[in-house]
Amino acid sequence: MSNYEQQKTKFQTQAGFIAALDQSGGSTPKALKLYGIGENEYSGDAQMMDLIHAMRTRIITSPSFNGDRILAAILFEATMDREVKGLPTADFLWNMKRVVPILKIDKGLEDEANGVQLMKPMPTLDALLAKAKSKGIFGTKERSVIKHANAAGIQAVVDQQLAVARQVIAAGLVPIVEPEVDIHCPDKAQAEALLKDALKKGLDAFPAGQLVMLKLTLPEVDDLYADFVAHKNVLKVVALSGGYSREDANKKLARQHGMVASFSRALTEGLTAQQSDEQFDAAMDAAIQSIYLASKT
């Protein structure tokens, strides 16, 4: 069985969640600050990216971080291009940890229009997908943001996301479609209902055998996305923490049957550069276990 088939089977049969380790240039200073490294401790993007890679390496190499409870890890492109303990990151994740490697491919967000932020253009996407495939990447992740229950805006988000998804599928990868509803959206439940309808219409038109994953904000209405868990074109439905604390995100997630976590900040909450390896591993294990249990419902 090929790596791709083994990885697909892991998603279909194993309990667990996705670790989102894909902070990019814009969110990296905040991630480092939460990790205990202030902006006065480095200068320039190169040094900043070295520090975030050291943080990600410490997470990935922790004894607690392995494929028993973690299905996959989402990587930033610079992380994919680097090494962990002398191996390309994707190789290390799969061959040493049995964690499926996934790549963040979007280039950030456009300014808000019609209550949403679409993804910026990705003119070099085909080349990036080919590189990802050659490096053993299984799938991709691409994020948009919905800030208001604007039907036209939400339809534009879904149309763009599914167009990118088709491009990713054509390259032999599985896309994670991420139309995030901002947790501060004033009409969040209405926005989520519009999003669900638009996604369902779009996915129902996909040919049999074409698989996507959905990464969605924890909904106001419990089990809102249950239909997608059983959808023929959906490999997995995962939840983003979206700014909720780990405790709140886990509580909300545990009420969503068949939905699993894809947490970033909620996963790394409480981890610091100043911790000893023993303290770090203990904190990592507790975080992973709590998110794993919330994902098993």
C-alpha cells in the first residue's frame, strides 16, 4: 500500500486530531510571544523563522507527539522546506512519528468585502503543489474568513475554496477547505447556516471519489455539520479553535459528534521556551490528551 493510501486509511479508521503548526509571517511574532520569546529577542524575518522552526521541532520531537493520538500536522511552507533531526520535515513526521504531513498553501487574505475576506491570488499554486507532492505531503489547507452573514460574500468564499480544492485534487492531494467563521461574527449562527447550505450544494456536485476535508469554526448549533461527516466526498470534518481557550474549545468540540480538532494556538497554550524538556513534554502530553478525548465524541 502506498504512503498516500496508508495515510488516507489512517484518517478513515483512526481516532485522533490534527495539530496545526502553520503560523506564517503575520502570526509568528504572536506565536513566539505566547511561547515566551519577545520581539526584542530577535531581529529580522530569518531569525524569527529560525526560532519558530526550533519551537515546532521541539513540539514534533516531543515523546508525546506521535501518531497514536495525532492524525496529521499542518505545516507552513518554510517548515516543509526545512529538516527535523536531519530528515525533511514531512519525512520525519510520517516515517518517525506516523503523523500525516499537510501543507498550508494560501498566501493570506484580501481586505474585507461583502462581509468576508477571500484568499489572495495564488499564481504559483501548481508549482507549489508539485513540490509538496514530491516531498511526501498528503494534503493542503487554505483559509478564508467570514465576518458577517452576507449570502453573496459567503457564496464567493465557497466558490473560491472549492475551485482551489479542485486544483489540489488534480495534483493528487487532499485539500482541507477552511472557510472560518469569525467567532466574533455578530450573526454567527446565521452565517454558519448560509455556509452549510453553500458548501453542501458545492460538494454535492463533486464527482464520486474526489475527497476534501472541511475545517470549520465550532458552530453555535451543536452537530450543525453532522451531514458532512457522512458525506461521500468528505474524508474528515475538523474544527478550528478560532481564539477560544483550549478548555472552551474542547467543551464545544466534545458536543460535535464525528468532528475532530485541528487546533493551533489551543494546542500550544501553556508551552514555553523556558520549560525544561520534562516540563514541556508533560504539558504537551496533557494538551494532546485533552484534545484527543474531545475529538473522540
